Amino acid sequence: MRKHKRLIAAFMAAGMLAGSLAGCSGSGKTAEPTTAAGAENTTAAAQTEGEKPSEASGETVTLRMSWWGGDSRHERILAVIDAFQKANPDIIIEPEYSAFADYRDKFTMQLTSGAAADIMAVDQPWVSSIMAQGDFFADLSGYADLGLDDMDAYIIDNFCKFDNGTFFVPAGVNGMGSLVDTEKLAEYGFDPADKTFTWDDLIALGEKVHAADSSQYLCCVDSKQAALYYARVYLRQLTGKQFINDDGTVGVTREELAEALGLVNTLFEKGIFQPIEEAGIYENSMTQNPTWLNRQMFMILGRTSVMTDASARRADESGNYTTSGYVLPQMENSKESGIEVRPTTLFAVNGKCENPEAAAKFLSFMFNSEEGAELLKDTYSVPARESLRAFCEEKALLDESAMENVVYSLENSGNVVNAWSNNSEVEAMMTEIMQKIAYKQYGSMEEAADEVISRIDQIVASSAQS
């Protein structure tokens, strides 16, 4: 318990979318978003007449809610919905959920066609391109019960606020590190407490693992993860710069980019990554890879939420399987840590939702109440509100490794990744580049770097014309 208290103290101290997007629910009735001038009146309304929005009409309010995730996340959110509806029988939440890959396509299509849910999960990298194309999310700054002012200011200010309001509620806080099979890797001399673990150490450990058994690979990874958590992290540590500058120009040199791409190439060539012919089957579902499930892979680099995903943790009923959430390889004399702190997921209310007060009331229950936190547990990593972090730790609801990772990440975070570097088209392009590297389609990494630079220029030019 003392350790938990110290963690709390440390924590306290410490997508381009196609077409023209229109945020609306199936109802089609417009609800004006709260303005700063009207925030007080809107809040008062939400606390009185808006407390149960159906009382005046005697009708039941129905809200559609969409999100993505694995089975464990779906089950916990459904439990939150059930508890909320029991306390609020006049508000019905209709769930719509899927895996991430399916959700993203559906989300884009629904926004484009005007069929988006009333309450929706939004991945943070999508936000800038969406917000640039229209005001279609409800301003939530007028709903005091959401507790946005009590949530981590770093998250709210950098990811939820825009010039004309606050449009997103953070589901949790994500740091960056790894999920590690410490028991298996102990056989190879791995120390999970070593914070000086470098890329050279990762390569040496991976070679040792693969040499011991050619069916074993140190890292469980897909092409997207290779782009985000290997090439990009390495590049941030090497340069301390944004991958793409705010004006759309490439922020790193050809030589620096080739070096980062070369890291990924090395990891494939040395058997530290599983050959793409085998791993590629599990793109966007890497934790379902049988090699990972059978404990023949031992490490996943990524965000804290990966560590709290039951599908990734491979729960061992015998209790022999242990994990650690610390390690993110570092570079000697690095310009920055490469550790990115960001929201796990953002939730928004449709700007055309007929009952935004009811939607805000549900989000408040989900992310600003002890009952909601107890039901969600670490579904979305660590809560963004200090008091709920303390409550969850007191109740032993949070994964200790995940909490340690978020604390460590906040204390050692790098720069906030800008909109262009997080752009969904850039991300998709870099994922493709990783695949081409894996399939040995380049004569050199300089050739790969040239393609990256050329395609970034094309993406930026295309954006300027749209």
C-alpha cells in the first residue's frame, strides 16, 4: 500500500478523413454547442431540468454509443452501461462496438454520411484533421459534472481543448513502455528493473532468444507497431524533432530517417521480429498471434493500455506468468526520451445529439464517478482524474505495472507529437513502408527514406488542395 501511495504522490507531482465530414446522430435535430458565455446557464440547466432530460416529456431518451476494443473492454463498458441504466431508467444507451480496424472505417463512413453515434470514441491522432473540417462535436466545457477541470491538465490542455471549447473527455492516460514476459526472459538474463536498457541491448537480447530456439522471437509486433514504436521512437530519440514540422515540411534529414528505418530492417534480419510472412497474418491483431499466445514471443513495445488489455496479457491460471511495464529502449546521448504521453482514447458527444445533457451525464458516470471507475478498472489504462486514481489504487483496481509505467512516462515524457506527425495518412504510409522493408523491397534504407520523404510531400500537397 505504501508503494501505491508513493505512486500517487509521484503521479500528482509529475487520420485524414475523406470527404466533407458532418457530425450528427440519426435524429438530425441540431443542438447548439455550449459557448463560454452560456456555460453557466447550460450547467445550471443540466443540473436541474437536464438532470433527467425525459421528465418534461415523459419519454425515454435513447443514445447510440460507439467504441472499439477487445472482448474485455466490451464487457466492462457494457457493465457500465447496465449500471447507469439501472440508476437512470429514462436513458437508454445502445452500444455499437467492434475491433479497431473495423471501427476506424465505420467511424469515417458514419461521419461522412451523417450517421455517427451520439457518443463516440475517437482516437487522438484523428482529432486535428477532423476538427479542421467542421464544428460537429458538442462543446462539453459547460457540463461541470464531467469534472474536466479536475482531470490531468496536461491531457486536457494538449488533447481535448480547442480555441472554441473543450470537445473531448479522456478515457484515461497512456504512457509508453512494454509488456514483458519477465519469467521467460529471466532465462536470458533480462532485468525488468533496468532503466538503462538500450536499442543495442534489445538487439543482443533478441539475438540470444532466437539463437536458443529459431521458433522464438523477442518482439511481438505488426507493421503499424514497427512504425510507431520502433522507427518513430528511435527517430525522436535521435533527433529530438518532430517527424513532420507544423508547416508540413519533413522535420528530419534523409540520413536520420534512413538510420531509423535501418533499425527496423535490422530487427527483421536478425530474427528479433518474426518474419512478415508469418506475422503479417495478424496485422492489427498482433496479440492473437499464436506465437505470442504460446509464449514464444516475450515483449511488446507500445502504450500503457496494451499492458492492461486482457487479450495481450495471456493470463496464466497457474500464476507463473508475470509482466513488467517499464522498458522502452533508450539511446545513449538521446535528444529526448521518445516517450509519448497521451489520452488512451477520447470520447465526444455528437454536435447534433438531441439530448447532449443525457450524453454528458453518462460520460460523467463513466469517467467521473467511483462506480464507473470500479467497473472499468484499467480498461483505459490509468484514469485521468487524480481522485479516481487514488480510489482505484485504494481498491487495488489498477494494474501495478501500468500505473508505474504511466508515472515513469509522465516523469520522463518527450515532446507532444504534433498533428502532422500523427496524421493518419502518414501513419498508413509508414505502415506500408515497414511492410516493404520486411519484404526486402529496397536496395538500401536511403532508398526507403527517399520514398518516405516523397510521399510525405504528396500527402501534404494533397491536403493543401482539398
